[in-house]
Amino acid sequence: MLDSVWADLAIIKERDPAARGTLEILLCYPGFHALVLHRISHRLWRLGLPLLPRLLSQLGRSLTGVEIHPGARIGRGVFIDHGMGVVVGETAVVGNNCLLYQGVTLGGTGKAVGKRHPTLEDNVVVGAGAKVLGAITVGSNTRIGAGSVLLRDVAADSTVVGIPGRVIHQSGVRIDPLAHSALPDTEANVIRNLMERIDTLEGELARTQACLRELAAGRPLLEPCRGEAQNLKDREILEFIGENELMTKALMNNELLSGDDRA
């Protein structure tokens, strides 16, 4: 247990530029206090004591604003920054070197018995106010943007934003865990993409109308009226709306058929 406490101290020194020394962390960091109390209550919980672990959990909640069920499993080097309003459920698992900001909830859904809270693998960053709900797994090195609501499994090396949480893969790219300003604006990208499509369609419609006028006047067409089919398979849009693999394959087939027609 002492090794875990020292690892928690070390990660705070590494990640928090406001930390000016060990004594300041020991006295002034409620997230650290909550983790120390949890490690004690978790040890008692594993011994099968019925009430004392919950009392320690409630004491930690009152003193720090962080509520961690004594049954939750938390790895080494975890940093709960600021801490107020953080809730970690009974069957939640938090891996090594994870970072949780204020207002984070690792909660359950429904009243199912057994594993009902999320599992965060190593080096996961959960932004302020984010909610991770259900017995899902969040892969290592994943970032969850502030205010997001995540309800499904996420692969490693991903970025999650939005409600419900949508995944943007960034495999192989090393990212500063504190760089929340680097989160992608998926909504803006999708809107920009759709506006470009509308502009293209309006141009094609205007060209088709001009062709029809030429045909109505009995004049020969100088160029084909038929334009290229719009490509509906777009990675950003599919990821944004969360389409499944079947829809993706259908769109790919449509694209291939359109290409054959043009040939």
C-alpha cells in the first residue's frame, strides 16, 4: 500500500505544475487524501469487514468531496486533480497512471448484480465533468473530453468527445495528458464536410437544370449532363453518428456500384 501512496505522490509532482513540494501535496491535495483513505478502506473491504470500510469511505467523501466505494480497485500513480464531485463505483477498476478531473463519474447503469461499473486501463485521462457509465472498458492511453458521456467500449489510443461519447482514433501519437485544448472539434468538422457536400450538390443541380433547358430548346449538348455520384462513405461522418460495420459496407458497395455505372 505504501508503494501505491508514493506512486500517487510522484505522479502529482510530475503532472501538476502547481505542486511545489511533498509537504504541500500531503496537506493540500484532497484527491491524494481521498486515495489514501480509499487504499485503507479497500484493504479492510478485502478482509471482509462489514461496516468500517464504508464508514472510512463516507469520511473521505465528507473531507474531500471525492466518493470512492471501498470495493473499487485503483492502481498505482493515480491522480485525482481538484477532486470535488468525483464518484467511483463499487466494481470500477482504475488502472495505473490514470488522471481524473473534478466532477468525473465512473458509474453503473441499471440494477444488475456483478460487474456494473467501468474499467479504465493504464494512462487514461478523464476530463472534468465526464461520465463513464456501465460495465465498459476504456483502452489504455485514451483521453475522454470534458463533459463527455461514454456508454460503450473504447479501444486503446483513442480520444472520446461528445454526448454520447464518440471516438476519434489517434493511434501512435503521443499526447500530453494535460493538453485538453488539443481535443478535436468533431462537430465542426462534420458540419464543414456537409456544407461542402451541399455546395457540390447545388452546383450539380444547376448544371442539370442548364442541360434540361438545352434539351427543351432542341440544342445539342456540348458536354454530358451527368455528374459524379456523391461519395456517402465518409469516415468523419460515420464515426460521428456511430454507424455500424454493416452500414459502412453498404455504403462502400454503393460507391463501387456508382463507379461501375460511370465506367
